[in-house]
Amino acid sequence: MIAQIIDDTTGNSIVQISSNSEAVKAKAGSEATKTDISTAVGQLIAAAALEKGVKTVVFDRGGYVYHGRVKAVAEAARTAGLEF
């Protein structure tokens, strides 16, 4: 799972987090399911975005159905403070 926040006006990536990162693995734990890992991705992308001053985003699910891991990322990011 990869989550990225992009400034559409400049085309630059502001924040990006991957499920392979050490921060996600540490937050999710060693016995984490794929949904748990996706939740950690959502929490960490929101924290990083808020740290950079980004509070409002548009959620582009890239054609994936809004359920399961995609939903876990979105809900965790909302809970952590991002506005969609």
C-alpha cells in the first residue's frame, strides 16, 4: 500500500508513505494483518501531512473499490485529522 499527497498545482509530491517503510512496520506490529498495515499507512500519512501544513485533501482511490484496505487508509487518515 502506498499513500501519497500531491500538490496538483505544481505536480510535486508533498508526502509519501509505503507499507514497506520501517515506520509503518513499527506502528502496525509484527502480527499485523494487511488491513492493520493499511490503517498505519493512513495514520502516518495524515500525521506527516498535518506536519507539513496540509489539512484538506481529495481522496483519489485510483479506480480501486472503496472497501477493505483502501477504506482502512481513508478512515485512519480522517480519524487522524485530514479532511476529505
